[in-house]
Amino acid sequence: MHPRRFLVDIATIERAILEQEDTNGDYQITVEDSGPKVLKVPTAGSAGNRTMEIRGTYMLSNLLQEMALAKDCGLRQMVVDEDRLSENPVSRLSRMIHTTFWNGLVRCMDEAGIQKICADPKNTKPGAQPIIYVPWGDPHALEYYTGVARDLAQLNIRVVRLPQEITPQYVKSINDQFGILAMAADISHDAGGRLVYKPLPFVVPGGRFNEQYGWDSYFEALGLLADGRPQLAKNMVDNFVYEITHYGKILNANRSYYLTRSQPPFLTDMALKVYDALPPDREWLRGALSAAATEYLTVWAAAPRLDAATGLSCYHPTGIGMPPETESTHFDHIVLPYAERLGIAVDEYKRLYAADAIHEPELDAYFVHDRAVRESGHDTTYRLDRRCAHLATVDLNCLLYRYEADLGAAIDTHFGGTLVAQRGDGQTTTTASEWRARADQRRRAIDQYLWNDAKGLYFDYDVELREQSAYESVTALWALWAGCASEAQAARLVDAACRRFEAAGGLVSGTEESRGRITLLRPNRQWDYPYGWAPHQMLAWCGLYAYGYASVARRLAYRWLFTITRAFVDFNGVVPEKFDVVGMTHRFHVEYGNVGVDFKMVPREGFGWMNASYQVGLTYLTSHMRRALGALTEPAVFFERAGWSTDASASHTPASTPCPVPVFAAADARRLRQTTALHCALEAALALPANDNDDNNDPAYFDLPLTAVDDNRHHLNDPRSPASSPGNESDTTF
């Protein structure tokens, strides 16, 4: 039977659907709208003379989205299949990420894209002039952007060459001159000797985040690689190498106010995964790993971030004073007591403090910690509040262990045991054995200072107070991703983590007890309970799988993907920045809001690492789980009906991997075998043995593109609509 097709006059149907169904006026059709949830639309087979009903929130919102996308292409009429409107939501969301969202997040600092990327929503200064900062050591960038400013004179762009030495004092001096920082480019010259300068496209997180961010880029790269777009991921590695070369570190993002601040380091694994996805280019890999080694030696294993007494590292950026990118009133409640003490207004106190006319050590210390929280990527959380620069966090030290282990293995595998890195004004030759020794030393320090044997959990360590923090954070699971936990530690860690952090909709950032009581004067923070974030999910899945806890990884992936899918179905295709994973909702009020929810008619970006978590997460699901997800089967219902284990027990040995094999799993296990941490031998290559609660054991099935699996074969019956269209029965068979 051929699917029904609708003939849509876009302006007419758009007006009708919004007038009738969008009862709250937000240009979206959601379960919160109180319209009848049924619309008569002309059929294509009758040349528009007859109509048929489209019913339910999901199908109506999909119709609205399809019309908006058609309008983007300049169409005034379109023909749309019913199958497109009732498409399996898993297939639809995966397809939209692949074909629409990634493209919506691509930026480029060339002449065509510079106006879009120069726009900085964090710059609220009236009439602010666009500024492009170029590094001292890149004359080609200076030449190119000077030409761009001349050619786009109407934009009034100012090009500024940064000093050779970028000091914290200099960065403070340009706090009121927000600008974008130049990034990497392909550089050549034409036959006439003229410069051919092509800035590299890259991916941004989305929403108000309109630049390349540090740790976001790692997760976005995983999604791009899973979606078959390795060149974009490579560009982002090249941008990081450029930042290390010219700005001294991987930056929080490429804006002027981030010049003193980094973010969680992932470059070694990011570069190795890109290398695996492209034709072998050993010299490219050498450059990327050399830059990673340079950043490690000069940033993370150096003052002020290195604590010499423990050998562990802390987030500790070198910026001075108030971070200028925050809202103008963001720190008023902090400054108020000091202003009252002097009998002056808050704004006057801030002005004098910024001009160094007031010196207040307590405020200085507060802003050091505040900037450190932002460098951690976990801004903000009571876990790090007013102490972050003194905390050797679990997450940072696991990441640095992974750097050390990756470099030790890669230098041996690819470069004959030695690699040159930059240190100070000169170069230093590092060896694989040196990096392995560093990894071993850090693992011992992690065991000594961060591991709590009584609780079976890793905790942050306060290097000033010389004691462990009591805050229970899901970042403890990063030890599995890094490979620095022993087999015995892993067993206890997984059990403790599942009991503490597993919520209905995925892993929660921390425990409710650790967060503490919430009041009007002590509001919730977005990286605390009950919120869950894509990076925590993705690193946990990978680590759990590598240590033999495939069933736990799949269970957690299903919870997270269900939360995303249900929001996508119920709220007009939304893919937000984060979720309340306890309440399984993106509808909440918390600091900074929830990026990705403010759009009209169709989402065009999603959110970077959320897009990635969906594409990567799907590779963890069995086909059985994927069908249940497409039918919006609640996690608890699915686990009960399918007889799925809900404890923290291992489901396979690390040397035998149940089908399907998640994306990157083989490479990750291979690299873990090269580290010294896993005392159990990960000696065998990954196999595809017997069934692990799966009903399709054909390995070729899992080689299909994500959008090809279950291709429109299962339709969603929206239980929240008054009725559903004929022929749209859900596939709820288990």
C-alpha cells in the first residue's frame, strides 16, 4: 500500500496550524498546547480537492517542521508523505542530526562567515565594534583579516595584533574590547604569488555559544566521527594545535576574554580517533601529539595548576579580577558586602576594583576560584564553589592520566619511542618511557589521594586543606574512561556509582545529599543534582563497556536516549543543552537557562554534545532496545518486560565483547591494553560472540548507517493526542 501524500500550500497550512494548535504562542506544537491536535490537509492524490486528517502532537509538529525547512529552500508548496510525518522518532532525530543539525552548527572565520561569528551574545555593550584578534606569530592571518576588514568596510571590523607575550595584565586591559580570536587555516599562494588563505570550518555548541569551545569540541568530534564527518573533526584538532602554538593552551573558547583560561583536556584521544578515521597521516598525528605534549608540560604540569606536594593538578587559570563575559549584575551579590563596608554603590565599587583602585584579597581569591570553576567546564556547582583552584579533581587528573598513557603508547607505536615538544623557549625530546612513568606516578597519586576505599568511590582532593572533599560526583566514573582504575576498584566503583548516580533518565551529576538544601538564598546550580549532561553519560558508557560492564552501559544509554527522544517527540523536535534526569524533563528554571529550546517552528542546530550523545549512544543499543526506544517505552517498563539486568554486575570479560560493538569500542579497548593500569589482561582483540539480550546477531546489521536501521518501518502512536491516524500503530513487540 502506497503511503498517503499531502499537498501543502505552506503559507495557508502554516497559518492554520499555528492559529489552531499553537495555543501558547511560542511557534511550536507541543504537549503543553491545548488545541484539538487534528488538522485537515489536502491530499496530493486528489490534486488538493480532498482532505485527510493529520492527528497528534508528533505528526502536527513534524508537519510544522517540514514546512519551515521547505521555506528555507524557497518553496511555497510541497508534497509530503505521511510516512515522513509519522517517522520513527529515533530514525527522524538521528537523520536530523546527520543532515541538518551539524550543518547548522558549522562556523567559518572566512569572509563569508565572519559577520555571523563576530556576533557575541555575551557582549552587551551598545554599538560594540567587531574585533578580530590575530596572534603575533601569524602574519598571514594579519594580512588576510586586514583585507577582510577593508572589503567589508560596512561592518566596521577592527583587526588587532596580539602582543608576543600575552600576559594576564594584557588580557585584563582588553576586558572591555570583546573580540574573536583567529584560528587555523589552509594557506597557500596562487600563481601570481598572492596569498590564498582558507580558514577551517568548525562546529560550535549552539545557541549563545557561537565559537569553538574546548571540551565541547571533543564530544562534538565523537558525534561527527560517528556520523562519517571526520574532516570537520580534524579541523577542530587543527584549531586546537593552532591555539596551543599561538595562545599557549587550548582555550575555553576562541574569544579574547578566554585567553587566560583553558578547559578539560581531551586532545590526545581526539587526535588519535581522528587519525584512525582518515587515511594515515603520521606527520599530522606527530604535530597534534607534539602540541598535546607541549600543553601538558607548560600548562597542566606547571604552576599554578600543578600541586608539587601531591603530583596532582588543579584547574587554576591566571586571569585577574571579574570574568568580563558574565552578565553585568552577575557578581553584585558577591560585591555588595564590600561596597557597603566602604559606603559606596556596587557599580562604583566594581569600577574601582577593575581599575585596581581598590585591593581586596578576599575578592581576588573568590575570582580565582570562580575562573577555575569555568575552566573546569562545570560552571557552576556547589562541588567546586569557592575552592576549585585548590581542588585536585577526579576528572582533571583522570584526563591527564589518559594524556600520559596515550602519549606513551602512541610515541612507541607511531614514532619509534621519541617525540619533540616545545617547552619554554626551546624544544625538548620526550620518550615513551617517560610518559609511561608519568602515567604510573599519577595513577599512584590518584589511588593515594582521590580513591576512598571505604566508599568505593573517587573524590576530589583539597590541596590546601590536605583532605578529600565529601562531594559525591559522577565524574568518579571518568577513571574507567581513562583506564586508571584496577579491576577491583572498578567493581566497587560501578556498584557505588549505580546506587548513587543512576536516575530514571540517565546519570545525574551528583547526589542530592552532596548538593545540599536548596533555598531562595541558595538556588540550584546546573551541574548539581538533579541535572544530567551529555559528557558524563558518554564517558561513563565508554568506560563501563571497556571494563566489562556492557549491560550497565547499554542500560544507562537507553535511559539517556529515552529522555532525549521523549522531549523530541513531545516538544516539537527540541534537543536541549541538558536535562533534569530525575524528573526526565528539559523544562526547568536554573542558572543560565537551557540552551537549545528557543526556536521557531523547527530546531536547526540541536545542541552540539547532545547531538553527539544521541548518535554515539545509539551504537550501544541492541536492535531490541532501539525498537523499544522508537515506541517510547519507558525505561522501567522495558527493563522489566525484557528481563534486563538492573544491577551493577559485569556482563562480559574485557576480552570478549557482546554484539553490537559500540562505535570506538575496539580502538578504546586496544589503547587500554597498552596502559599499565588494568591489572586484568585485555589481551584479545574484540570479538563478536553470542547474544547479549539482542535479537539480531548479524554483525553486518550494525555496520549500516544509523538512519538506515529500522528505516521508517515503525510509527509512533502519540498517546497524548485525542486520536491517532489509521495505519500508525506503534511497534511495541518485545
